[in-house]
Amino acid sequence: MKCFVPGCKSGYGKGREKIPLFAAPSNPQLLDQWRQKVPGITAKVNDADYQEEPADTGAEGREDIALPTTAYSAGAFLCPDNENSRRCLREDSVGWSPDRDLLSKGSSLSAPSKEECAPESGASSSTAMSDNKDSLCPDRRLLLQELIQHPERVKLPASWCYHKVEVFHGARIVYSTIAVVSEGKVPAVTKCIYVSEGSHEEPFQAVILNCTLNNVIDLGGEPNTMEDFERMVDTLHKTKICKGGPSKEKYPGVKPQCAYIDCLGVWRHKKCAVYNTDQCTECKRLAGTLRCHAMRQRNRINASGTAAVQPTIRNPKFDVLRRRQRLLYKKVRQGRDVNARTFSYIGQVQHDDTSEPPLADHALVFMFVPFADSYTQPVGVFASRGPTKGTCSSWLVQQKISRDPLNDYSEAKN
């Protein structure tokens, strides 16, 4: 199982890190008790030393201490440094050390003035953009350093935690939570606050479903003190999230243009307002839209299974021939005495050779049938005085309509 925090290597086949279940407390007195209960890696383990003892109810900060009844491996910074000792974690990964404490006990953080936060008059905009960390006011810079070094000092809601990950531009602290926004098998969504010390990103970023919300919702402004940052976390924690539309398993195979499948496996409208609502109006309408697409797809599959419908292909040359045939047929009707009810014309059709009897006294051309792009075969039905071949009759009509004047059929050749 892989971690959902961007940049975290836990859960991958390579680069796994062993993280102890208990971290060293930040209070020096509690730290001494921790070292007595949890020895180093090289120390011998004695089961008699780890019997359950009643907790000291009067101890200061007892919620920050965890006295295990079984032995756990301590962090690398709590173990004696020698040649045989093996470090489990990096020195700056977990825990507290007095020499790395940034703020003294008497110091306090206060809101900066406008003069302190305002950039110098001679500084250029390009220099401020290239080094984002140096452009921070002093109090905000101290807060950023404190969060990077000691992320455990923030009072988080019960469902929140923090990760310390390494990115290409430096260290990053990710305060995150998993919020269940719907019932059933729909996955939960994640809320994160990125605290970055690099100069290529904003120092504080609030993210929901990979959408940055710093400029979208009111998070109380840029934090300058620890209380401001905790207020920012609480605001993001109370922000409602749209649960999206139906699950992707409910309507498989549909491809609407107005929606997409997000990272949670649910359909989400492209105009979805991710925050400040349980379910937006656009995502509520997706169920009916997806149902219509599924019905159309089912009808297409059923139609293709029974009979193959060939698409009509319009050939430009074919259209020209059809228009020409209609004009010729119209001229035939106008040039002869045509019966509009029976679509027949009256007249004698003779050959040049007068020894042969006339072929027919009237004829009717029903339609023109195209056999190729450049060849059109007319079909005619004739009432003749004797046996007449169909090819002969059709040849007469074809030659006469395409070449000779329409007012004289006596010159047609066999």
C-alpha cells in the first residue's frame, strides 16, 4: 500500500523507511524518562524492566509521553554513536534536540508590521521571485523554520498528522488528513497543507484533491505565528468537500464530454465546486446524464448485434449524375404526350432499317440505376407489339436521351 502524501516513499518497493511507532517527547524531563524506558539498539533487553507501571497523573505534559510495555527501537539521535551502532532514521527525521531549538523559552511570536513585511525600495521584482524564502518577513521566516524543524509542535485536530518528505528543492512538511465524505465504497478525499522551505514554491499551500485553495477560499491570510497556522489548519479541516457523482463502476464505458473520473474513482463534473458543499448542483445532475449515455450505448450495441447498418456515403460524382438524370427525365415528359398517371408517352420508335417492324408504340422509363461512379444504366419498361429484348429497349432509351434530340425518336438505332 502506497502513501497518499506526495513525495513520501513509504509503501514503494524501493526506498522504504522504518518509522518507529513512538517519537521522542519534546520536553527535556520527559525525554530523560523516555531514554530510561527505551534504551539504545546496543542495549540488552530485559523483560523485567518493561513491566506495566501506573501512570503519573500529576506529571506535566503527560499527554505527550508514551511509556511502552515492550521494547521499541529508538531514533538514531537517541542511540550512542559508535562503529557498531546502526542508524534507523536520519538525524533530522524525528525527535527533538536542545541544540536545534530555534526559539528560547522567553521568546514569543507577534504579528509583523507593514514596514517589516514590505520589500526594500531598491530590490527588484526578479530578485524577490527568485528567492521566495528571503522575501518573507522575520516572524514568518521563523515560523517556517520552526515548522520544518519541529512539526510536532503544532496542535492538530484528531484526524490530522504530518509527514516530513524530501523534494527536489528541499524539505517539506505535509500536514494531511483523510476525510470520508460519502458512504459506500467511494474512497475518501485528502486535505493537505504543504510547508516548503524551497524558493520555488509558496511556503504555505492548502490543497484539496490536488486543487490549490490559497486564492480561492479565505484561510485567514498568510500565517505569521503558530496560532495563525493552527487556525489555518482548523479552517481547512472544517471545509466541506463535494463528494462528486456516481462511482465509475456504475456506468462503465460511457464517455461524456462534461464530466471526468477523478483520482477517487467517482464521476465529477468539469464545473464542480470542490469545496464548501456536500455535493454541488452540477455533480447531482451527473446521474441522469450518465444514465442517458448508458442507454444510448446499450441501444447502439443491440442494433449492431441484429443488423449492420451501412452508413450512406455521398459521392460528389454520383450526385451530379442524379441531377443530370432528373433533368433529362423532365425533358422527356415535356417533349412527348405523357400520361401523368401511368407515366407513359405515345409515339412510334423506328429503326433506320425499315424492313424490321417497329419495336414499340409507347415506353416508360422508371428510373436510372448507377452501377459505378462513371456508368449509369437506365431501366425501361416497354409495351411492344411483339417480343423485344430488354437490352435492346434500354439501349434505345439510353442512346436517345444521352445523345439525340428528345423530340425525334424515329432515328434511334438498334
